[in-house]
Amino acid sequence: MRDRLPHTTVYNQELTRKLEALQIEFVDLFTCHKNMVENESVILTSLYLEKLGKLQLELFEKQTEVARLKLKMNLLQAAINRNEHPDLVAVEQEIDARFKDYYAQIRAQAAALDEANRVLSNLLPEEEAQKLKETFRVLCKRLHPDLNPSQTEEEKDLFIRVKAAYDLQQIDVLQNILLYLSDSTKEKLVLISTDEKLERIKHLENQIMVLKGKIAQLKQNFPFSMQNLIFDKRYIAEKQEELRKQIKETEIEIDKYLNIINIITDE
């Protein structure tokens, strides 16, 4: 027969301490993962775009222009080789059709830069950001279903509201929810049976392992893989100089093809 009654034994006390420690570890990992996905990823990407994205977009625009002019030159020369007078309107239409995807990429990158500027201009002050994270962490411990398997429907709805408020950086909403929750309703781990503790411990250990794997995967991917370099002034300066050099080289190519096209169309 399974033990469903709590016992004040050394073993039970050890399980209580282990469960408490696992709950803290789970909350820390859960909030860390959510913060990485919802906040840090956006901020790091925005910082990267702010420091390098403008030059990368300028380079891509000019490289696209080089390819566009090269195609135009070839189309014009092909018409001349057929002893035809080049139809400039038809040539431009064909070029626009072929470069439709490139133009879409340019618009998308420009929109990403605008969004990065918006994100960086609306960051919470450090003190408020810390308060937001800490309040969210406390509420996760109180309302996360992995830590509170006996949740009521109201508590489930509250947790959905908590996650939404955190994503929207609504510290006042989180604080109101925290005030609404009564400490008297807080489940006491000491009153949980040994078997129930063992089940919760096993469940939390599995969830912790999953979260650690997700966090490790995030750190391997952009923008977290670039996190140290984003704040490396020397690296950023070198990359900016490299991009400016490439931009100058493409500008030379643009001038070259423009001159050739002018010669062709003047003949």
C-alpha cells in the first residue's frame, strides 16, 4: 500500500528540502529561458542590428544594385548583338521581375532595423526591469502548473495573465496579481505525503533537464552565440571597417557598370 500520509521523519524532511531546492531551480531556469526567448533575444538582435545592421543593409542594397546593373548591361548588349534597338522599358520590367525577391529582402531588413530602433528606444530602466523579472519569478513559483499540480481554474487563468503581462512589461499588472494572491492559500510542502513528494521530485527533475537543454541550445544560436562579440568594441569596430570597405568596392563597381551602360545606350 502506497504511503499517502505525511510523516515527520528525517527522510521526509530531506525530501521536503530537496523539493524546495528543485522548485527554486525550476523557477530560475523557467524565468531564465522565458527571458532569453522573450526579452534578451530581441534586445541582443536589436543591438546587433544597431551596430552592424545599417552597414550590412547598405552593402546588400549596393550589391543588389551591382547585380541589377550587370544584368541590365547584358540585356542591352544582347539586344544590340541581335541588331535590335534596346527597349529600355522592357529591360527595366524584366530586371524588376528578376529582382523581386531581392527587393523584398531589402524591405524586410529595413523593417527589422526600424523595429530594432523601436525596441532600444523603449527599454525599461534597469531598476524597473529587475523588479519586473523578480515579480514574475515570485508569481511563477506560486502559479506555474509544474510547481502547483493542484491548481484551480482561476489560478491557471491567472498564470496565463501573468505570462502575458510579463511579455508586455506590465509591472503594475504583475504586482496587482501578486497582491491578489493570499499567502493563506499557499500549499505547505510539509503537509504533502512522501509518495507525492517523490512524484513531484521526479517530475521537476525531468522538467529541469528539459529546460537546461533548451537554454543550452539557445546559447549556441544567434543572437546568443554573438553575445560577447556584440559588446566587444574592438570586434564591432573591425566589422564596421570591413563593411565600409566592401561598400566602397561595390560603389566602384556601380560606377563601372553605369559608365558601360551609358556608352551602350549612347550608341
